[in-house]
Amino acid sequence: MAAYREADGLAGEHVTLLRAHAQAQERCSALLQAQATRIAAMEAQLIRARGATIRAATALLWEREDRAAFDAALPGLGRRVALGRQVAALQTRVHDLMRTLQRRELAGRTGSASHPGHTPAGVAADLEASLQAADLVICQTGCMSHGDYWRVQDHCKRTGKLCMLVDQPDGLQIVRIHRPDEVFSP
């Protein structure tokens, strides 16, 4: 009888161990399934990332080829673009300096005892100061002297300002625009 009790106790322990072993196997199986799902998701993400990388690298190579072809078609373009930016910056600086100089000259004239506008030289100086302050010059050709006409044309040519000459005063019916690099004819 003692042997039967001992065998029953061992059988009970064996059943308990088998249940614990089955639960451990279920947990391991669930963990393996979760890991397999995670690995599959990561592999899909990796494939998408590789595809995006290949797409980006291909686009970059195509862009480099296009850029090389563009540079070969227009040699010195980069240098010209850089020089163009520098010229624009220098023009802005020159216009700022000219405006500052004109303001100083006008301030010096208003503070002086004699008004220079009463002499022909003063009128010419006033015209030059007004031209320097302007961004665009509009003249009615019949309302200025021949010397002033050429002075205005010369100033516009030197400073790069547009000069708009109005032929007929009534309603601005005909307008000619002279660029500074064009030849002027009265």
C-alpha cells in the first residue's frame, strides 16, 4: 500500500509537471508566433525602406546626370550666376550710396545762405540731384532744353535707369522707353 501511495504521489507530481510543461510550451509558442509576426513586419518595412532608398538614389543620379549635361551645355554658368548675384548686390549698394550722397547734398544746400537754384549752375545741380534720387525718369521732350535733354539721357545711361520720353503731352498717347545701352536720337 505504501508503494501505491508513493506511486500515486509520483503520478500526481508527474501530472503537475506535465501541465507546467504544457503551459511553458504554450507561452513559448505564443512568443515565437509574436516574434515571427514582428519579424515579418520588420522585413516588410525593410523592403519598403530599401525601395525608397533605391528610388532616392536613382533620382539623385538622374539629377546629377541632368546637371552635368546642363553644365556641359552652358559652360561657366555657375560662375555667371554668382557674378550676376554679386552685380545685383553691388547695384543695390551703389543706389543706396547715391541716395545717401544726394540727401547729404540736399541737406548742405538747404543749410547754405545762398540758394544755388537761382543760377544756371544751380539749376543743373538741382536737375542732377533729382535724377540721382529717381528710380525711373519720365520726360516730356518738348518741355526741356536741348542741354537738359542730353544731360538726362547721359545720366540715365551712366546709372542704368530707365528713361521714358513722352512725345505728346496730352494723355501720354505715345511713349518711347530708352534703355541705357541704346543709342539716343533726339
